[in-house]
Amino acid sequence: MQAAIIKSKKKERGGAMNGLPAEMETALADAGCGRGAVETAQRLLAAGQTKELIRFLRLCRCDLMDELHERQRRVDRMDFLIRKTEKTITTKE
């Protein structure tokens, strides 16, 4: 939904929002980055701080990986509960 909002705002302004290349803006939105992250990326790009932009994008990536690992732990726990419940059912039969 957030990506759709950003895309519609781009159309209203006739191009990339805040001077970010449209591809980068869309990629940030698709990755789930909020308005603040888009603005930070725009500021770093506009200032020509390419190394800092790369560092910032890597930090965003690390946050996404942390979220991914947390969700994987939840899935693993659910798998455990399913196996345990299936085992309980088969031992009762």
C-alpha cells in the first residue's frame, strides 16, 4: 500500500519524488522503508555523500535481515508445535 501511495505521488509531481531516481525511490518503498529513510537517502544523494548513502542502505538492509531472522524463528517455533501436535495425535491412535 505504501508503494502505491509513493507511486501516485510521483505521478502527481511528474517524476521522482525529492530528487531521488525513481528506481531507487521505488526500491526503497518496495523494501518497506518509511518516509524518513527515503528522505535520508535523498539528502545523502543530493549532498554527493555516496559512501554515506551506501552505509545507510546497508544499515537498512541489516534491519530487514533482523526482521527476516525474527520471522524465521517464529516459523520454526510454529513448525515445532505442528510436529509436536502431530506426534501427540499419532501416539493416541
